[in-house]
Amino acid sequence: PKLELLKKYGGMMILLAMGSSIPETARERMELVRSAIAVAEGEYGISRDRLIVDPLVMAVGAGNDPRVALDVIAACREEEGLRTCVGLSNVSYGMPDRGGINAAYLAQCVERGLGAAIMNPGDALVTESLRGALILRTGKLEGAAATRAKEHENPLVAALLAGKSAGARKILQLALDAGTPPLEASQCLLGAAMEEIGALYEAKAIFLPHLLFAAQTAFGLFDWLNDLCTAQSASKGVVLIATVQGDIHDIGKNIIATVLRAGGYEIVDLGKDVWADAIVERVRELAPGVVALSAMMTTTVGRVGELAARFKEEGIACPIIAGGASMSEELARLWGVHYGGNGSEGLALCRRLMD
């Protein structure tokens, strides 16, 4: 009768993974689920996307195995393409510290593919666990900061934060069509948008994933605009950038490169784990205005000092800007280099040293 009502009036139905009793194993529960799906699809023409399976979470305090429902969730998602919903607090019934148990179990359910939960949204531990589990499962950072980022009043900033390269390019193309020179579009529009995004990051209005996503989106747009300029007019000078030998971290380096490129400098990025010989060779070849080094690890930060000493010994007058988690003002003074703690400081240093 319920399936007849569903067919007649539409809507969704929650399907319990049980018959006259609740099976103890995930295999038995899935057999019942498949039988019910066959009836719904075969006899009533109700597609499975209108059915949500409840795997039946049971109280762990009563000796039930919580992994059974987890296995049902995984089987529904991976084998049948079915959505699932749980009554979360059942798992902790009769137990102390229920919030912690509920939060831990919810994270496990999400990892297996859970689609919905009946839960207490007023429990901060549970809601934060849900948010964290979704970030780990999807790789997408949502929440208030992400919402503010998407709704930013500057459409170019909003497009970059959303990773919409085509949308950002359309905005820039409109400016070009209106007579804005490519160099001005690169520096005063795209570059200014990236500086604004950097300010949002420093103010904690957005987070590192947003910053990196925007930077990756902007890379191709900078290349496109700079290709429209002559090499002479498009660049204020060359900055050679690298992460020092033995260090494989490049997130910070890439951020700095983006900020400097937005500031009008030509960036030659040697990558990560770059040996001193390679840096010296490229410096002699390109004669850059500045060498920017990143050192994130305490075990590799000494490479900055070694390279500075080598520059001095070999008569290379090119100034060095160094940054990264392991660099400091004190080390910079000790080694005779310039300390750039973030993108804004690095840009200001390049302007002072080169302009």
C-alpha cells in the first residue's frame, strides 16, 4: 500500500533494511534491500533514486556491532547506487558522553558514503565532525568563509575563488574590448584581484584551499594577458624563485610567485628541491633582479645561508629574499639576506630592490 501511495502522489520513501525482524549481518540486510528495490522498480515503476535506505544503526551499549550499518552504507553506495540515512544517536543510546560517540560514528558513516542523518544540529561536536568529514571526503571547504567568498562583490574575485577560469577570462575580455591595455588588465584588474584575495586570506575571511584554488585559476589568465604584451612592457624585472635543496614544499613558493607575477614581475620558477649549483647557473644566465628562496624545514633553512655565502664568494650581487616557515628576521640578518614573511612583504621588497 505504501508503494502505491508513493507511485500515485510522488515523493521519497525511507526503506528500512529489515523484514519482520532486524538481521544481524550486513549481507542479510542488503538481501532485503535488494528484494524491496526489485519490487519497487519491477512492480510499481518507482526508480531507486526515490528510495533512501536506512541501514538501521543499533545501540553499541546493548552489544550490537556498529560496523554492520557501516557496511550496509558502503554496499548501498558502491554496489547499488543508493542513498542512505541514519538515526545517528541510536548508536550511543544508554552510553555516557554520547556526543563524542555520535560524532565519531558520523564521521565513519560519511567516509562510507552516508547521504543524510537524523542528528542534533545543536551539538557542536557532532556538527564540526560532520563538516570535517565532508571536507576530507569531498575535498571541498564549505562554510561561512566559503559562502562569503562565492558572494564577493568583485565579480573577478568571485570567479577566481570559484575556479571559474572561463568566467574570469570573459570579465577580462570585456575590459580589453573596452580599450583597457593588456598590461593594465594584468596588473590593475587581475593582479589587483589576486592582491584582494591575499588580503582576504590574511584576514581569515577565506582559507588556504581558496587561496590556492584562486592562484591556480589565475596562472593561465596571467599567461594569456602577458602573451598579449611585449616582453619589455609586460615585466618590471625578472625574479628567480625556488625552494631550496632538500625541501619539497612548494605551496608558499607558488603563492609568492602568483603575487609577484600579479605585481608585474616576470617569474622564473625553478621548482622545489633545487640545488645551489642550478640556482647559481640560472642567475648567471638570466641576471635576475632578485632571487626568492623558500625554506619550510628546519633541516633545510641553512641552505639559504649557504647560498648567500656562495653569492658573496663568487661576486654575485643579486639580492636574495627568503621566506618560509623556518626563516626569520634574525636568520635573514645573520646571513645578509632580506626576509619576506608573506606575499605582500615580498612584493614590497621587490619594488624597493628593483624599481
